[in-house]
Amino acid sequence: MTVIRDADARRSETPGGVMTTFASPTQGGASRSLWKVEAKPGAAGPVHDFDSEQVWSWVAGAATVELGGETYTVTAGDTVIMPARTVRRVLADPDTGYTAVVTAPAGAKAYGPDGAEFGVPPWIA
């Protein structure tokens, strides 16, 4: 059994938010990655894609999710299953921002909307 203490959690910051990795292949040897996303009010994530499914569950705040040409408004308690190879963007509510817990397979690779490979983000590695 592996225990990862809060003080040892890896934190990665991007213009879209702060990702705190709870478990991943390089943090605890997990076969799936699990992380928290904290987005400030009005933060806009990039338009991108992944080669594998992600499951996002909102625990605070609200967001607009653009996924595969559709737009969804989500709030705390909502979960969105984002299929692989589906372009997405997450926009934080301008008043509240959001916090979500996310999981994806280890080694999930990100891609630009044009198919350019960005690689495995540090919060998934």
C-alpha cells in the first residue's frame, strides 16, 4: 500500500488553474491518475483533446464545458465523462471559479485541436 501525504502532493500551475496530483505513475505508482483542478473565477482552459477518457466531478463552484461541439453548464455535484478524441474546453464561472476532481488513465496524452501532440501533462505523469 502507498500513502501519499497532502504535503507531498505535486502541484502544477497553468493559466487555466492549479492541478494537484493525488496519485499517478510517478506519484505512488498508480495505474490511473487522480488530480484536483482549482480554477479562479473567469479562468479559461485551453481548447484541447486527449487520447483517453477523462472523468471530471465538480466539488465546488461552476463551469461551462465545451465538449465535442456541445456546451454544458455544470455545478458542484455534477460529473462529466469526456470521451477520448473529443475536443474540449472548460471555462470557470466568472463569479465562483470551480474545483473539480479528475481521473484519467496513466500516460494520457494531450493534443491541440489541430492534432499536434502536447504530450503527457505533469499532473497525469
